[in-house]
Amino acid sequence: MPMVHTSNEEAPVHISTDIFQQGIFKTQTSWGIEHPSDLSYVYLTWLLSPVSARFTPSPSLFSLPTRKHYIGTMAYAFLLPFAIVAVVLFQLRNVGRRPKDYPPGPPTLPLIGNLHQIPSKNPHHQYKKWAEEYGCARTISPVYSLILGTKVMVVLSSDQAIKDLLDKRSSIYSSRPDLYLANIVSGSLRVVLMKYGDQWRMIRKMMHSILHLNAAKGYVPYQDLENKQMLSGFLEQPEEFISHIRRFTNSITTQMVFGFRTTSIHDEKLKKLYHGVEKWSEVVGSSTAAVLDVYPLLRQLPDFMLPLRRYAQELHRKEYDLYVGHWMDAKNRILQGTSKPCFCVGVAEGQKAYGFSDGLAGYISGSLLEAGSDTTAATLVGFVQAMLIYPSVQKQAQDELDRVCGDRLPSMDDWDSLPYIRTCVKESLRWMPTAIVGIPHAVTQDDWYMGYKIPKGAGVMWNVWAINMDPKRFTNPRAFDPSRYEGDHQNSSEAAMNGDASKRDHFVFGAGRRLCQGMHIADRSLFLGISRLLWAFNLEKAVGTDGHEVVPDADDLTQGFLVQPKPFPAKITPRSERHAELVKKEWEDCQVFLDEDKQWREVPKGMVFHSYVAETKA
């Protein structure tokens, strides 16, 4: 053993380098050191020894076997980091590059690909620009690719590409990519982000029990009453028009899902819902989220280096409390026998049969709550904005309403008699798409399209904005022009199912097996909302403090996964005293249906709720 310090006394704390060198030279012959390289070995070994200060070198340290062992060990330790770096560089050599058989796309940089080219604000404009650049002079590109670090995103920018892949090949295009921060906010429980599989299919069937066409027809009494309260709100507090729209869509959904109304724009749970959805959307659409999605290794960083992750965890705690709180309240009413028919009755049956957690039950019902509340409200707010910018459309719609409805409120019975209002519904969905670039799908196996490879695991984006604004499909697409749908008598579901992709009116509701199941309900809420607002009120530009009209900017949108117009002022006045009086009377007449808490006394006739469990076992 080469250690020679055997004294019981403590060795010196420091040995002078000069003294050591002198000792080595004096004993060079006796130790058998013949070559300068051996001297270097002696000196380097002593310097690198972590305990060199406590041991005096011994001749045995430089015996041939020991010397060879030390030299080998030191060489290994010296070369290992270089070997690791070489392996890593070899593995990274293709990161950021676009393989030749992938769809075309913008030039890439090593390691990051196109990540640096995606703007943090309004990225939908850049996605549309790329679709135009990689198409031809007459049309946008149906498919292009973005290399995002270690990941690839295939972007579908034509109606036919969506029909060919998301619809016709839905068995392999219906999953979701791994969205790290989105799943932290959601606790991996949000239905819209779930990967395609047995659990997702079970939940999808459960939701069908309250969202199918016959069920949607039964909710018209709910929509009718909530709409009349919204009109009353516009009359009494026109400056709060956005809040009245949100309460309208939210209350329809809480009644359907949980069995209770949201009676006030000041309801705290209503505010928490919209605030939570807004913040979730911002987190998911952030640059940090994108980086963590494409470089999974960075997820190992500590929390102090990822403050957005801590924020996402806090959002989840608040979101969980809201959704599971709603669910537990509904579950207790069901157990006590006091619940009105609602979706949660079916969820309770499903939980009993399949044993899923209260957390999942809360997010199943909560997912419906946010989808039914937020997207329809954003579309209606966008419609109000469009009326301020395009008053001629408002005039034409009001002429039709006066001709057909006269001195009464429009109703769902007027659907066939109000074709221009129906085109306004379609144009509102096209002009202001909430999921402006869609929620990406993921392909579960290698596929080929138009001669290009779409690799397993690739994200697949349906470029909603580019398709809705494609001049090949729509003349002057940025204008709000309902007449472009003249003669189109399809509802949203019929248009989505049309075998001719060019006949689809818009792509807001998704495609394939991920197609929105609430289309029937959204169509009716929008029809009642648009027709009655224009029947009762004039929607005009507000006048600023400088005396000039305030013209809203249609491209000034909130940022994130889901978008909507940023708040804007509007001048909202009843069309006449007669219109105002009827709005008041209609809401007063609704009070007979409500108890002292403004909840429904009885469930309106015609409600259709099928049991998912019973249907499954049949």
C-alpha cells in the first residue's frame, strides 16, 4: 500500500511543493525513476491527491504495477468527460433539423429548430403567414411542419387536410401531445387534454348523455329564461354587458351540469371560473410552457428556477377547489334526494359503477362548465364588437327581425324564418374563433400524407385562423359579412359532418373524434343571444372623453391558448321605449318559475337525460 505515514501523530497540514520537488530529485535514482514522464506522473499524482497534504510519498507508489494502475485510472478520469460530451453532441446533431421527408417549413437553427420564430403574442398571424409562404400563389399550404427543439408540429391549414387526417384517419389522430404545464394546472384531469384511450372514451360517452341533439332541444327553456335575464341586465347596466353575457352562458351550463342557476354577475364562483380559465390559457400559451414541452430535461430544474411551475401548481389548487367543490355539492344533493335532473346524476352513477375519484368527477363536470361558459360568451362578445364596426350588418338583421317578429321577442321557433340571423351565428363563429389555432392533436403511429412523413408522436395543429381567413374559401375574409353564408342551411353539426370539406362553414368546433359535442347547445344560445340583442337594442360605438367615437380593434385579443376580444366600451340603448318595456315584462313574467333563491321551482317539461351507465349495460 503506497501510504507511508504511520505515525500516531497528526501529519503536517501542508507540505511545500518546493520541498516535495527537491525530495523527488534527490531520490530519483533510488526510486528507479528513469524518464521525465515518470517525474511528471509523480508530481501530478501528488498534486491531484485529495489527501496530499497528509501523506508523504513512498517509493512503492511508483512501482510499475501501481504506476500503470494510476496512469490508467487518471487517463479514464480525464477522457470520460470528453467521451460523454462526444456522445451527447452525436445525439444532438439532428435536434432542430427538419428531415427531408417531413412537410416543408421555415428554415431551422440547430437545437432549437423554429422555436425562436414563434412570436409570444398573436402567434396565429405567423401561422397563417407560414401557410401562405409554403403554399403557392393561389392557395395556402395544406400542410407544413415546425421543428420545435426535440419535437415536431405538423400544421394543417386547409379544410381538405383536416378532413383527410383528423376525420378520415381519426383512429390515429385523436390523441393529445404531452403539455407539461397545462397538465400541472389540470392535475392531469382535464378532459380536453386527455390522451385517447379507454378513460377518455368512457367520459366522452358520459358527456353524450346530456349533449346529444334531443337533449339539446330540451334545454331551450333554460336558455330562454337566462337570455331574458341577460336582456334585463343590458337594459339596467349596459356598461356591464360583458359580465351579463358571461352570466348568461354560465348559468345555462351550471343548470345543465350541476342543477342550479348562477343568478348574479357578482357571483364569486362565476368570477373564479373566468379568472381561472383566463390564467390557465395564459400559462399554456406561454413561451415557458413551449420550452418545457420541447425540452423535457428542463423539467428537472428546481422550483426557484421555474416560477411559472409554482404558479401553475397554485392555479391547480384553486381550480381543484372550484370544480370538485361544485361536484361535491351536487353529489350531496343527489344523495339527499334533492337534486334536479342534471349531468352530475349520470356522473354519480358512473362513479358508483367504475370507481373513479371525486377529483376526476369534479374535472369531468368542470370541463363541461368551462367549455359551455367561456367559448360561447367569447363568441357573443365578439359579435357585439362586430356590430360596432359593421353597422350595416346590424341594420340588415334588425330589418329581418322587425319583418318576422314585429312586437315580440324572437324565439327558437323562428329558426327557419330568420335566415340572416342564422348566417350571423355562422359568421360570428368564423370571425372570432376562441380556440384560434385549435388544441393540438397527436398522431399515434407513423403516417404519410401528400408524400410527406408525419412521425409517430408528432403534434398536429389545425390552423383555425388560417382556414377561417383563407381568401380561397372566403372573399375579403377579415370583414364581418354574414351574406357569405347565404343559402347555407346547415347547422354546425351538419356542416362538420359534411363529406365535402369545402362545404364546412368554419372549424371552431374541432374535427374527428375530438369534435365538440356541445355544438347543438351553442347554436341555440347564439341564435337567441344574437336575435334578441338586435331586436331589443342598438349597439353603437362609445364616445370617448375627447368627443370622438371609440373604434374597437378587432385584432386586439387576449393572449393564450384561448382568446377573445379585450374589453372595449360600447353604447347600448333600447331601440324604443316599447322595446324596453317588453324586455322588462318578459323578465318579470319569468319570476313565476323561480323560488325565493331565484332557482327553478320545477324542471321544465321536455328535459331529456339518458343514463350513461344504463346505456352502457344495455
